[in-house]
Amino acid sequence: MLKITNLHATVADTPILKGLNLEINAGEVHAIMGPNGSGKSTLAAVLAGRDGYEVTAGSIEYLGRDLLALAVEERARAGVFLAFQYPVEIPGVSNMEFLRASLEAVRSHRGEPNLSAVEFMKLARATSAQLQLDPEFLKRGVNEGFSGGEKKRNEILQMLLLQPNLAILDETDSGLDIDALQVVADGVNALRSPERAIIMVTHYQRLLDYVVPDQVHVLADGRILRSGGRELALELEAKGYGWLRDDAA
Amino acid sequence: MTTMKRSERIEVFARTARTRSENFPADTGVLGRLRAAGRAAFSAAELPNPKTEAWKYSRIGPLLEQGLLDRAPAGAAATARPIPGLDVQSIAILDGIPQPLPTFTPGVSVTSFAALSGAEAAAVETHLGRLAAVSERPFVALNAALLEDGLLIQVAPGVDVALPIELLLAQSDGAAPRGVHPRVLVIVGQGARATLIERHLGAAMAFTNSVVEVVLADGAQLDHLRLALDAGRGRWLSALDVELGRAARYHLWQAQLGAAFRRNEIRIRLAGEGAEVTVSGAGLTRNNAHLDNQLCLEHRVPRGTSTQVFRNIAGETSRGILNGRIHIHRGAQKTDAQLHTKSLLLSSRAEIDVKPELEIYADDVKCAHGATLGQLDANALFYLRSRGLDETAARTLLSFAFLAEVVDGFPVDAVREALRPALAQAFAAPAEEDAP
């Protein structure tokens, strides 16, 4: 589904990604771990197409297409979803209105008919309930005054509504208490299917107890330093990142 | 269009206006006297020039173009464009001419100046031209000098008028340039309450120089909605002069798009103790449009409150102007006056000029103002686009959100609901690189 080859990216002329290779097949869940500053969030931003991140070399192939040639919204419509580390507050735009506009944009691209207002409401309410979000949140401004945990659950709500092919979760576990983590993990697990792939960018292995990955990659200094199975995350937890770097050196 | 120098164009405009005003038949009634006063004042007045402070950001060039003093050809058909789901009692002034009047609900009376008699004539004599004095503003004088007819709208004391009164100032779609000078006097009697929905309609190359005077007796309340949602080639200059009696309440809501020229001169006088004024304005200019709001809140007596909130957005090469003057007279103690504006620039070539002017001669007052100017938040734009919205849709949604604080407060449901598609259409209009 996703093939990243020799990816180099800079932020404000500072190289962050320095030759990253990664291949993810449909049906797989990959965890990308690494110390602060290793380039995890840069990778997520480059995949989603955020301004200010310049790809200087390499390629990203998504479902056989050149992902980097697509505009931000085209990626979203083609099924790429980024759950933000810091979801943006947009006062004055109701969550409901936002979710509906987004779902319409993505569905119409897929050639699916728009939901009626009633169908949409039903879906939004059911999905909110699944994430233990009070339906009142749908009426409020997008993320306006939401707690950290509520913002993260709102991201997962959007993900479940949009049903992406490729979901990238950027530190979605940070700032969640254990109950919220369970709810979010249940949401992510609900999305798992043979047609979809999920990338979880995380600093801690805690989330991986709830969403068990097929592969774990360690990102350091802009490259994948090591890949392995679930046990690699546990090893990192026990030994920290220093061990790997020493090992590599 | 013309290669004449500005001073020559002004001279031609003034001369043409004088000639036109002299063509009205002699008349000793209300109309005749107002015209005579207007003609004299206009002849003595100097038209605004680039050094006139009140016109610093609004050049009168667009008003001087050929044909803008011509009378409208007769027989234009009214373009009825009712607001969906809105029940109103409607008054139309088309191409400057009051149209046949419908029947009104009890307590509401509307009379053309030409048909005034008795007590109504006396009421008009008392108030007309008192608030919008011909001596102070040349275009108010011009309105009087070229007045075809006007309307008196009265709400009887103590009556609570549930059905909104709609006032249409409409320009027909005709191709001929023309100038019209609508005039309306609104008197809301003691303790009465009404809603006035004033709509400026038309996008043709025409000059509308309107004067609306509103007198609120003690304890009266008027919710005044002003909608100007036709962009285009229209030249709209609107004087609105309001006076409040004791404990009267005046709430003004404006939603306006820029046009070739649109300027509102709004003067609100708190003349009775404990009067209350709120002004909420949402403005959007696109392409090379112009929207100028000149406000003057005059606190003349103690214990008045006024709150003004504005949201303005300017895109492309358009220009938005807001001049908010608060004048607290000597002795107007315990006044509470506030002015808050937020502006949003969608383009590096757009311009918004915001100027608060505070003049305070009393020492026990609260007076606050705040102004911010910004651009759309890049993070929010990215967030929306990452959810599949295209850039135009994302910008529109965020711009709506910016205006929502004002627009969501509009008191008439059907108007509030109509504003959304109207603004959406304005946002969706294609960007033009250069002025037509």
C-alpha cells in the first residue's frame, strides 16, 4: 500500500529525514518509535502534506500513485488520514458541520452518495457513543475547549467516520489516561481490516499493549535504525534508545 | 471613462446637480421646503476632497461618473426577492420612487411625504432633516435637493409590532446609469417596539444616496437589520441618523458586501437617560469592492450604554474601512461605551483601515475599544484540508467562523438562515485580478 524509498526531508533547510525506507502492506499495523527529534512527526507531516516540510530526495508511493504529487485534500480523499498530535481548535465552526463537510468531500470523491442529514446524525452519534464522547461535543466548535483526551478521541471519531485506507496516528496516545487509552485503542482496532493499514507514531510502547503491531520500527536521526516484531518495542522499553544507537555505531 | 481632472469632474457633478435641483416644480409643502433647504445647502457646500478627514479612505471618484445624477427611466419592474421563510410587511422604494403601499398591521402607518396631512405632516415637520441636517454633509443636502418623494413610517405608542417591517431600497437592473435619493423617516412611539429589515438591492451602475432618520421615543425599541448583499457596480451612500429618548433601545445589525462604492454614515444620538444601543456589523469585500462604515455614537446624557462589535473580511484588492467615533458629552456621566473590531485580510493586496475616535468630556464613564487585524490560521487551514476539504471550502468555512460571532446574533431566524448562502456565494465568487 505504502512504499517510502530513500526519503529525505528538510524543515526550514534543516535536514530531518535522511534516507528513510519503509514498506507497509494492506492489513498491517506498523509502529514507529524513536527518541524526541528523531523525525517521527516529520514523517507524519510529510505523509499528510503539511506546508513547510520539503522533500529533497526520495519517493512515496501510495496505492501505486505518487503521493507527493497530491495536494493535501487529494491525499485525504484518496484515503490517507493523519490523526494530529495537536488537533487544531476552530471556534465558530461546529464539529458537526466540520465532520459533515469532511465526510461529504471524501465520500463524493469515492463516488458514494451523500448521507442525508438524518443518516449523518445517526452515524455521528453512534460513533461518538462508541468513543464515549458526549454527543453534545458535536454541537460545539471544532475542538474548542476540549480537554487533551477529548481532542484525541475527536481525532479517532473523524477517522472512524472517514474510514481511511491508511491511517497515521501521530502520538495519539500522548496525554491519555488509561481509560481513554483503552477507548482510543478500541477505536483503532475497530478500523483494522485486511484492506487497511495503520501507522502508529509513538514515543512509548504502552499503546502497543492495546493495539498490537505487526512490525515495529525504530527511527533515529532521520532513518529507520532497526525493524522487528512486537518484542523490539519491549526491548526498547527495557533498555531505552541509547542502546540501539550504541549498537548501530 | 473620462480624462477630466478630478476638480473638473467635481465641478461638473456639482453644476449638474444644481441644474437638476432647479428643475423641480415650485412647491410649498414639506417636500418643497426640504428641497429648497437642500438646494441651498448643497450650493454652499464643498464636496469631499482627498484632504477631507471623514473621506480620507473613500474617494468620491466612483460617484462622479457620467449619468449618476440622471433620473431613473420610469416603468422599471420591481425585482421581488423575498427572503425565504420570512413573513414581513414590505415597503419598496424602487429607483428612488416609493411603490404602492400594502396594508399594515395595527399600529403601523406608512405615508408618502407627498400625501401627508394633519398630525403626520406635523410629525414630519418636527423631525425631518433635524437629525440628518443638510448643513453638515453635502450628500445629505443633495438627497434633499433631489428628493422625488419620501416615506414616513410610524409605529404608534405602546404597540408591539410582531411582524417585521421590510424596507427595500432597490435599484432596477436597467442598464442606464442613474442616481436616486431615497428618504425615510421612522418614528417609533413611546414604549412601542418593532423590527425593521432594511435591504439594499441591486448591482447596476447606479448611485443610491439614501437618508434614513429614526426617532425612538422614550422606552421605544427598534431592532434594525440592514442587509446589503449585492456586490457589483452599485454606488451606495447611506446616511442613517438615529435619536433615542429616555430608556429607548436601538439594536442595529448590519451584514454587508462591498460594492463599487458602499459607504454608511451612521450617527446615533443617545438623547434620553438610560438609553441603550448595540451595533453589530459583519462585512465582506472581495475583488476591488469598497465598504466604508463611518459611525458616530453620541452620548449626550447620563447612563447610556453602547456596544459595537464588528467583523470585517477583505480579499483580493478590496478595501474595508471602519471609523468608530464615540463622543461622550459633558455631563453624560455613567456612560458605558464599547467598540470592538476584528478584521481579517485574505490577501496581501487587500486593505482594512480601522480607526477608533474617542472624544470624552465626562469623568465618570467607562469607554473601551479594541481592534485586531489578522489572517486565516494556517494550522486550521491545513487541518481542514487534511480532512478532504479543498482550499476554497476550507477558507470559506474559516471565514464564516470569523463572521459567525456577529451573524449568529441576528435576531430574525429567516434572515440569519439566508445570510449563510448569501455569504457562501460571495466567498465562492471568482477572484478577479483587475478592476472592471
